[in-house]
Amino acid sequence: MMERIGKLVMEHGVPPENILGLTFTRNAAEEMRQRLVPVLGDLASRVTLSTIHGWCYFLLKSEGKVFGILSGKDQIIFVRNVMKQLRVKNLSVGMVLNEISLAKNNLIAVEEFKTLYEGDKTMCRVADIYGRYDMEKAKKYLLDFDDLLVETYRLLSTNPSIRDKYSERYLHLLVDEYQDTNPVQLEILKTLTEGSNNGSSFWVCGDDWQAIYSFTGSSVGNILNFERIFDAPEIFILNLNYRSTPQILKACQNLIKHNTRKIEKTLTTHNEDGDEIIVLESSSEEGEALNLVNEIQELAMQQGYEYKDIAILYRANFQSRVIEEVFSQHKIPYHIENGLNFYNRPEVRVMLDYLRLIQNPLSEEGNEALLGIINTPNRYIGKKFVKELEEFSAKRGVHLYEGLKQMGIDLPYVRKNVKEFINLLDPLIGYVNNLNPAEVINILRTDLDYDRFITDEDIPSPDDVKVQNLNQLQLSAARYSNIQSFLSYTDSFQEEMTSDKEGVSLMTIHKAKGLEFQAVFVVGLVEGILPSKKGDIEEERRICFVAISRAMKLLYLSWSHTYLGQPSKRSLFLDEIMEVKAKE
């Protein structure tokens, strides 16, 4: 894409101001800017390079629209308040937001949404929330991120003069990662290109085999139907791979050929032959991690690979826990790419603090733990109350938990919440030596309604990342007979944990998109994990394709006979990659 922009400016004399380059993430946009500087020098700053959402924000502001952005937790709170107004109690906030987002990304307005789901009581309630949500936002001059796209499309499609203004300004439109576009983004692009003058161009780069973001509303159909949508454009199939060995490319081809909806192409490379693909089989997740250790030690000590040249890729975040523990035990340096080590994840740290307080409430450790959890979940306890508690306890010469039980609390709702907190913990503290840590975690999750708190969901999904992390914490705790021994382990583990950027990279497959490594291990190749039981099989196959195509020289595929403590079945993708015939 940078080469294309360079040719437009340097060879064809196109003013940089007439070029608009769009992508999907801030990191990708920033990378484009950095890569363009060596090509164009000072002229690079005059080219507009942006995320699609960022450009839509700019356009709306430029055309005088007054609005603020509703994002993150504010959006969740906003929808929850709307649901309270409508007295909706049996729906997940996350599900509602997801349905509204999908509707907007498909340009389905409220009335059409109601018509589509007529007779479906659940979705009709979602439609009611959708309508009220948009109405309340409008009163406060707020837009969410999906609205940026919808409002931009409405403005361009209903105002020919504004459309022509931007079509004439950006005579050359380039889109990277086109396979990740959703329907409303497609309509924006169509609108910008419909009235183009002579000499203009529309250029996109994308790979349907790497379309893995349907959960954000993207549609692989946008690239599969590109020729029809844009009236038989010129197509260039880029099938020369500069990254991987022929063996890895063959594995990629073996896998993706099983998808029926795809653009046909045959990957080729000028790279020399490499090693054959290695399949690692183990009895358990712990065994799987040990296999990784053995192979990585061999690569580092015998074959001269650096740890930073190696990546471990997995389908879901929770899969890192066992790998981290085993790597730590065997002194394999590692870091979590764009994430936190397992025992440092906030929802996990809180549970560990509850266990520390239960184990030893009358200690400095107990004091620290209490301060970490006294308002988690929310008990309406602020800094002023905490300061008063510390001063009261210091004056009485007692630890904070004892002080909390002794001090008077004026505010009735705070007094009530603190009493419930104490009533939950006191029985656990009294029988601490007889308590299994996994059982205590389960009690805390239930009595605190903790899963709902961390997910901001009325009905937490078992597939939520944070919920899965708590499930992993319980599995880890189940190995220990008492809280003290479990905390001793987690404390020693945390002391050893480092985020070593020179170490092995651990990350989800989605985080790995766009990256490459000398050696790649894809773990958890079992049915229900990869492919995920909730995913579209063709998209799951594309996710697996992205994983194995990150490898430059060495590719390892790993599975185990048990996963999450239950018997598991070897992934069909593994058999497809290795061309193993299915058993009759």
C-alpha cells in the first residue's frame, strides 16, 4: 500500500492531499505513517492516513455536527439505565449491546429491526431498548462508535454536495485489510467512489483467508463479492509468500482448501525447503506445556534460536495459565503480548486478595488485602471512609479488618454493605484451616455475584474471558488442600514472573495477526477450543490459518487428550493440515 501511494505521488504527480488511506486500528494507521516517511519524506505528512472510525469522526466534526463520544463502560452504564427505565431484567447488557451494534453495522434501523424480529419476544425487547437508547443519546448529543459510521453514511448518501466535496478532495482512496470491513463501511466506500472523476482511483488490499473479525460485525462477503460490488475491477492475486517455508505453505493450503467460501489461490514461495510440521501429543494441558518446554530448550540450546524468535499461540486468553506456570518452573523467559500475566489479571488478583484476608485477617498482609477488596464489588466506600478506617484502627491499635468490625458507620447503605461483607468473611475465617481454596473461590464468586460484577452482565456468559480466567484460577486452586499452600504457590510464582520482552511471546491468535516468528507453536488443537464450539466453522478455520501462517521456519501443532480437566478430541483442523484421512 505504501508503494502504491509512493507511485501516485512520485511518478504520477498526485498531490498528497488528494490521497486517503484507511485501515482498522490505530497501531496499523501509525505503522502506515512510519512506513510512508522513507517513501515520501516530508510529503508523507500531507497524506491522510487514518482508521475508518477516526476519519468518520473528522468528517462529522468538519461538517459542523456537535456530539460527544459514548464509549467503554459509559456505554454499558447507559444501556443498563435504559433497561431499568424499561424494566427489562432478564437480558444481558452485553447481548443487547452486541445486537444493537450488529444492527447498526448492517444499517438496520430500529423500525426495520422490529419488523425483522416480529414475534420474537426477546428480540422485540432488544428493539425497545435500541429505540430508547438512541433517543436518550440524541437528547444528550452523544454518539457511540457505531454511530460514527452510520451518521457518516447518512450524511454522504443524502447530501450530494458533501459527498462530491470529499470525493473530489480524496481522488485516490486506499483501504488496507479490506477483508475486515463491515456492511456500513462498505456503503461509505461505495458512496465515496460513486461520483469519482476521471483520474481517480479506488485501491484495496485484503485477504479473505484472514477474515477473522465477524464478532465485530465484519463481513467476509465484502471481499468475496468485490468484483460484483464494484463492477468488475482489476484484480491482482498476490500469491508469492516471502515469509514461510514450502512446508508451512503446504500446511496452510491443506487447511484452507476445506473452506467452500473463498477466493481460490495457490501460495508459492522462493524460500528454501524447511523442516516438516511437528505434531505434539500429550495427555493433559500440563503435559502439553512440558512438551513446549522441551522443544523450546532444544531450539535455544541446540539450534541457536533466541527466545524472542518463538511464539506460543492460543485461541483464548485463559489458555496461558498452565503455560505460564510451567515456563516459570523451568526458567523459560516469556511475556504476554499486549496483556497481563495470569495471576496479575485484575479479576484474579481480587480473588487472591480475598483469600489472603481470609487466611490471615490480623496481619499486615491482611491489611493490604482488605484495602484491595473493600470496595470490590462496589460497596460505595470511598477514599474518605478508608482514611477514617485507617485512623480508627491505628488509634485502637488493631488491624483494619478488626477496626472495620468495631467502628461506627453513619451512612445506612454503607453500614449495610459492610455488615454483609463481614458476615460473608467471618465464617470462612473461622474455619480457614479446613477450607479447600477452590471451594472458597466458588463461594466468593456466588455470594459476591462476582462474575456479574466483572463482566458488567446481568447474565454472565461462560465464554467471557474474565469468567474463563476465574475458572482457570479454580482449577489451579483445586490442586491444593488449603488456602495457605495455594497462596504460598501463587506468591512464589508471582515473585518469579517477569515480562521479558526478549522471552517467548505468548498471545491469542487474534493478537498475532500481522506478526511473524521464526518458530510458532499452536496449542490447544482440540474440538471445542480450536475450532471453538461457538464459532462458524469456516471462520474458525481462517483463525487457525492465521495462526499457522505466522511461522517462518518451524511450525509445531499441539493437542492433549484432556482439556480443562475433561476428555478431549483431536481437532479436525489438525487432521486437515496433516492430510490425515478421517476414520470411518
